[in-house]
Amino acid sequence: MEKFYSRPLLKAGLILGIVGFSLMAAGSAYLAFVLGVLGELAVDLGAEIMETISIGLMVFISILLLAFCVASIVVCSMALARCKLNPDEFDKKKGMITASFVMCVIMSALMLASIISSFSVGTILFLALFVLSAVFIMIDRVKNKELLAKYKAEELANAQNAEVAEIVEDK
């Protein structure tokens, strides 16, 4: 019978990451739309070229952030499926978990840079959300090493018991 493995911190961290990236994606899409409309108005009103270029750059950055958030949502969702794997399979398939951790750290760094440039409560909340998500993900990823050692010891003991039972049956 297969033993049930639960990683509640990993699941919580990935769900927090998905929620945070979803909110950031929605905000980025809205910002890109509003800036796109503003850019069109600026061009129609005959704004200076530097203002138009800066609006275009902000739209481009918003679209890049949107793409990063969508990719992060996909990675975190795929990593969520790995929460119930046994320690050996989890160890073999830890790439998505590591990628989701890295994406949360990158977003935390962006939020920290944003706080330095302009302070806002929303940015602090997003920073806390992504830091908490990254910490939860890494805690369960590191705890898997301990679970893996126990799992391998159990597998070895089961194999030895099976060999002993086979020898006893043969005699």
C-alpha cells in the first residue's frame, strides 16, 4: 500500500504564488491597456516624442510583466500537481518547484525595487505575499531531503524483508 505524503506548506506557497501572480497579471494587463489608450491620446494631441516614447516603454514593460506573470501561473500550477508525490518521485521532479521558487524570488526583488522607487502599501503587501510564498515553497522542498532519507530506508527494509520471506518460503 502506497503511503500518503502531504506537503501543506508547499501547497500553500504555490497557491499564494498563483494568487499573487494572477493579481499582478490583471494589474499589468489593465496598465498596458490604459497606457496604450493614453499613448494614442498623446499622439493624437501632438505630444512631444519623448513623452510618446516613455509611454510606449511603459506599455512594453507592462506586457513583459504580464507575460512573466502568466508563465509563473503556469509553472506554479504544474508544480501544484507534485505536492502528493512520494519523496523519491518528488526529488526527481523538483524542477518545477525550484522554478516557481525562483519566479517568486524574482517578483519579490521587483517589488522591493518598486518600494525603493515609490512607496505604496499595495507593493508592500505584494512583497510580503511573494516572500511568504517563496519561503513556504523552499521549506517543503528542503524537508523532502529528510523524507527521502526515511523513504529510502523504508524501501531498503522492505526489500530485505521480501528477500528473507522468499528464502523462508523456499526452505
